[in-house]
Amino acid sequence: MIFARDIYTLDNHEMVLNDPDKIDKIRADIKAGDTYIFKQVIPQETLSKIRNYLTQIGSNSLPNYRAIERNCPNFHRLNRWDSRAYVKGCFHQFVFFPWNEDVFDLFNLCRPVYQMKNLLSGLSANKFLGKTPEDDCTARLAFQFYPAGLGGLNKHTDPVDSHQLTVPTMMLSQKGVDFHQGGAYVEPENGDRIFLDDFCGWGDVVYFNAQILHGVERIDPDVQPDWLSFQGRWMLLFAVNKLSSNKTISDSVDLEIKEKS
Ligand SMILES: [Fe+2]
């Protein structure tokens, strides 16, 4: 078991991306349980436009679940503590794949974060970012809205395998403004919760070892829930997932719905 250790905050994402020695140091630290937060990797102004766009889509079209398959359309879906999921959660999720064009050119915008994730994982910088899957895996961007009064994700670990060491996340909201209680946490050895959202704001990217126990504590439990208000916690997950047909590496437990056997 890996436990959360220290948190380091840096503001030079691009410089680190081009510094192999620094990458090696951060990789070793993350393997041992440290968390790295890079400030303002993507401008708030851009992220605010994306959040508004997703709010419009979420308000005006039906959510639907889709399995991760080659040429899968971009989609959004709603998860209300779905009993079929390995990790139970409550959120509205908007999913994008590299083979689909989108108005924000999201995979170009997010390329530096995937490059950092890949290099920290010991992979070539642009792995999984092509228009077709590699090793039966694909990059997948998942924006997630956790509504005040309802949103959360149970404690879990994510698979660390040949395809990743860390699953980066980025805030598209601000604790203390968009919500006040709960949020993302990692667990140190003493069993406490370190709330990452206390250290992060819009555009800040968090890298931690996916084997550390983590989750999202219920957002503002005393607030009357309203999915369509889109008030609460917004974040972006920089995932690499196996295709649903790939049985060679561990399942992604975080977000996929799987039928219980
Ligand atoms: Fe996770």
C-alpha cells in the first residue's frame, strides 16, 4: 500500500516538461507517495468557457452511458451512485476522445499534461495521443461535475500498470467559492484525509500515485441538490483507459460501469 506523503507546489510546468532530471526526481517522489501540484497550467478564462459550454450541453441533451470502444463518440452521462460501478460515485461526466474533433481542440490544449503524465510513467511523451488507440488503450478526457448536496466518489485506488503511474486531475472550480465542504482527498498512513482542493484552484494540475487511497468527499452535504444548477465542484480527469475489448491490463475502476459477475 502506498500512502500520501508531502505535497509540493510548482509553477513551471513547461520548464519541468523539458527537464529529464527533474522528471526523474518527481517520478521517484510520486512513486513514494508525494503529490505535485502545478499552478495554472491552463488559463481560467479558457476553462470557464469550456465549463459554460458543458453546462449548456448537460442542460439540453439526454445523458447516456457508452462503453470505451474504438471510434466511440464523445458523450455525457450521469452517475447517481450506480450500483453496477466498481467504485460508487455521484457526478455528471462529459467524455472526449482524441479521434473526435471538438470546438476547443481539447487534446491539443491538454497535450502538456498528457506529456507530463507519460514521461512520469516512463513512456514516450505523446503515447496514446494519436487518432487511433495504442496497445488497445486510449487517452480520454473526462470533465466531471459533482453537484452540491450530492456529489462524491467513494475511496479507491486506480490501476498502476504499464500505461500509467498517475492520473492527473485539474480543477475547473474553486473551493470556498463554488463549494465549501468536501472535495478530493488522498489518505496518509495515519488514516486522515488530505483535502487537495484546499491547495488548488482553476487550472491547477495535481499528480499523485494512483495507488494511494483517494476519493471525493460529499460536496456541501447540507445544500439542497439541484443537478441543473450546475453548482458544485467541477474538475477534469486526464485518463488513459483500456478499450472495453482489452483484457490484458487491469480494469479502470474509477469511471467505467461494469456488470457485476
Ligand atoms: Fe481515482
